[in-house]
Amino acid sequence: MMSSKPKVLVVRDGFAKKAIDLLRTRCEVEVAKCSNKDGVITTQDIVDCAPGKFSIFCYPRVPITEQVLKAAGPSLKVVGTTSVGYDHVDLISMKKYGVRLGNTPGILTETVAEIAVGLIIATTRRFFEANRAVKTGGWQEWVPGWMCGRSLKGSVVGILGCGSIGTSIAEKLIHFKLSQLLYTSRSEKPAVKALGGQLVTVDELMERSDFVVVAAALNEETKFIVSRERIATMKSNAILVNIGRGQLVDQDALVEALREKRIRGAGLDVMTPEPLPLNHPLNGLDNVLLLPHIGTSTSEMEEEMAVMTAQNILAVLDGSPMPNEVIF
């Protein structure tokens, strides 16, 4: 006897059991089958599993394209993503096929802000270079200038894109006795202004900051907002940290600036592409610290995001407002 429950396609296994169990109370859950020996889910894998599904439970590594939506057919009513960003979802096609989108904003603010602060400190104080020296015999004796970084104290920090995550970053960094706190936003942020933050243009922020923290959402307006021209205006002692999305930054221009020591360094939790190939130029530079997009990677956060995604899906099943719906 066939199940009458709506079917949810989970794009891979490993999501929090609490969220999957919640879905199973009302739905039939199917995990996408991977055709690759390396275990990487492809768009074709999702296409093959999508027909007849009520919902797709996804995350940013898996693109939700028109091909996927078309394959799913008219039964598909909602896509739930365990992320704030949704640049992996084809919104034009979602609208075309009448499919709704739920995301998970708010709950990951603190964990991503923590990664930003960690990247700033680890990059400016050269943690990874110093750790490598300890492990490879490079630590012989102290000499003046060896492994010298720069303190946050007295520096100018610029936060490019000051939403909830940017605001949390500002709240944490202000305790480091900064000289100035700059930020960009569509409008003035009272919470950041209360910290002494100054609303400036993107160009001014790039020119004046000792530390540039990229925390904007990726869309057509912000794509490559850290352009080659803007990187060229950065201070020679500046560090760029990106915890938003790789395509916010002209990566080729960043590589050139780092290689030529026109800026001091970079700390990246996001890049293009992901995963970064081992032979990519960024991997050959000592003045860049790379993390594998772990901004939300805490056990508590992953469970909370997965549960919220399940709640978004079930709300559509119930005909109720989603806890967090992307309006497009």
C-alpha cells in the first residue's frame, strides 16, 4: 500500500535527527541517493530524486535550479534551506513554478560573528604561521620582528554590510579599544551608532579601514562589491576578512594584492569555488588564513537550523505562515 503522506527529499544524510524525526511525524522522508563514489551530491542526483516531492530540504552546497524544480513537478510546494543565504536557489524559477522558500535567519548570528572575530585575531596575530613554525622547527629563538602581528587596539575596523551579523561583530569588537568603527548599510543602525559606529560609503570604508570585515548578503547588487578597484584603495597594512559569500569579493584581484603584499593579509571562511582546489593560488600564500565555510558549524547551531527548516516545511503543509519565509 502506497503512503499517502507528502514526501520530503532531504538532499543528504547527516542532518540533525531531531529535525528529521519532526518531519517524519507528518511526512515520508527520503534521502537523496548519491551517484558519485566520492560522496558529493550532484544536481543530477537531486533531479533524479525530485519527482513527486512536496518539499526539498537543502543547504547551500546544493543548487536548487530550474532543472530541479521542473523535475519535481507540481507537487513541489516548498524548499527549506538550512541557511540565511539563498543564493544557491534560483528565485526566478521558484516564482515561475509557485514554490515557496524558507530559510533560517537570526539563530546563527552569534556563531558567525564569533568566526569573524576569530579570523580577525588569528590573521592579524599570525596564529597559523606561528603554529606551523612550532610544528616544523621554525621556532628556534626569538629575534626582533619575528612573527609580529598587529593589535586591534587603536585600529580602524570597517564592517561592510551591517545587518544582524555585522551588528553582533561590532558589539564584540568594540571591547578591543578600537580607534574607529565604520560600517555600511542602507540606513543608519542605532545599535551600532550607540557603540560609536559611523555610517560611511563602501569606498570610504575600504580606504580608511585597517580591518575590512565583509558581512553582506550576496545578491545582484552586492556581487563583487569588493572589486579590483576597491581592493586597490586599501591600506598597505589592511586585512580583509570575509564571512559572507565568496562572490562578494573579486578573488583574482585579492590573490594579486596578497601575492604582491599590497595588503597585509586576509582571513576567509568563504571563497570561490567551494571546496577550494588544492592547487588554487590562495592555498600557496602565507598571508591568508582559509577556513572551510564553518561559520555556523557548532552542533547546537546545526540542530537549531535543521529544526527551523523542518518547521518551515511543516507550516506550509498546515497552511500556516512559515516561521521564516523568503519573500520574492
